[in-house]
Amino acid sequence: MIATAGLVDFHCHLDLYPDHAAAVQDAEASGVFTLAVTTTPRAWPRNHELAQRTKHVRAALGLHPQLIAERENEIELWDRYLAETRYVGEVGLDAGPRFFKSLDAQKRVFQHVLQRCAQAGDKIITVHSIRSAKMVLDLVEAHLPSERGKIVLHWFTGTKSEAKRALDLGCYFSINVAMLGNERHASMVECIPLERMLTETDGPFTRTGERPSQPVDVALVVKLLSQLRRMSPEETAKAIRDNLRTILL
């Protein structure tokens, strides 16, 4: 297995593990660059505090679309914290059956997030887009010029044509094991240029063996992605690191 130091987990919910502080320290010890996303701005202060003590972990400020029905008013708290971070997420839209009723509210919040990020400039935003790729891309195109921020589409399950549109808008994609284990999604991933890819676990919502995935498990994503691209794991890992450096410029 490839060494974990220098790998990238660009979407992981460290605050949702049983021991948040230990999860941050484990990510730090592994040397994996880990973006610790939040689902509500109420989780931001503690996540930010723990990440500030590390070299490899960064915290992102989020308001998850699946929580909008109950927490839309927390956008005011999100606004208050935005100046404290370059990273935003998890945000976006979810048009799945469980959350479709809140879709109008989700759109209001996501449009607000994009507009505030455009005003601030230089934000990196990890975006949820379940059954809503076209709507997400419409809002990105309307409210976030590519020179004002960068979008990373997390666990993207849209069509190849939607992926191409996202590429044309300057988006990146964070790839996980579940995507590569699905024939249709893997086929879509094959169409994404390597220079637009990052890797992720989305732990603890994914599993590695019998346990929730951890940032070190992103090594398996690199292995599978390498097989898909017919490259060595080391070449793939380097390309992903280079992509991270590019979006951070």
C-alpha cells in the first residue's frame, strides 16, 4: 500500500467521529492533508480550534443541504464565521426523495453562500449535488465567477455531459471509493481529466472493511484511481498533490 504522507482527503467529517479531537490528531499523524467539513456552522468553532493546532488538517465552514429544513436560519451564523476561513463546505443541494420538500430553501441558502463567497473572493467550496447537478451548476454559473472562487464537486454522481459542463465552469471533483466501485460513476470519472481531480473518503459515511473510513484510507482511492488511469499509485498521488497546490494558489 502506498505511504499515506502527502495524500489528500478533501472531504471528511472529522467532527462526526466518536472522538473529534482524536480523529483530528490521527489525520495529522498520518500526514494526510484533510479537509474537515462541517454540516452546521454551530460546529465551526471547535472544528476550527482543533484544526488550527495542526499542519495537515483544515476546517471548512458548512451548512449541509440535508439540514436546511430545520436550520435555514443558521445562515446568519455562517455569515458571521465566513471571514475566518478560506474553506467552505459542506454546502450544496440534495433533491433526493427525503429532502426534496426543502429544495426551494436549499436553493436560497446555496445561492446566498455562492454570492457571499464571490464577494469575499478566493474561497474553496466543497459541494454536495445529489440528484441536483444541473441546478447546482446553474447556480454556480450565475453566482460564482471562476476567478472569484473554486468549486470542488464532492461525490459527484451526475452524467458525463454534466461533468463536462462542470469542467467548462472550472470545477474540480473529489473522488472516493464508492464512486470507483460503481460502474456508471466510474465511467463518468474516466471522462474527468486527472488535473481536475482530488481524492476524498467522506468518512465516517463510507466504510473501509468493517469500520468507518478514516483519512488514511484515501490510499485505497489512489490505488483504484491508478488502476482506472493505468498509472502507478505514486504518479497518481503526486498528480493529486499537484492539483491541491494549484487550487491553493
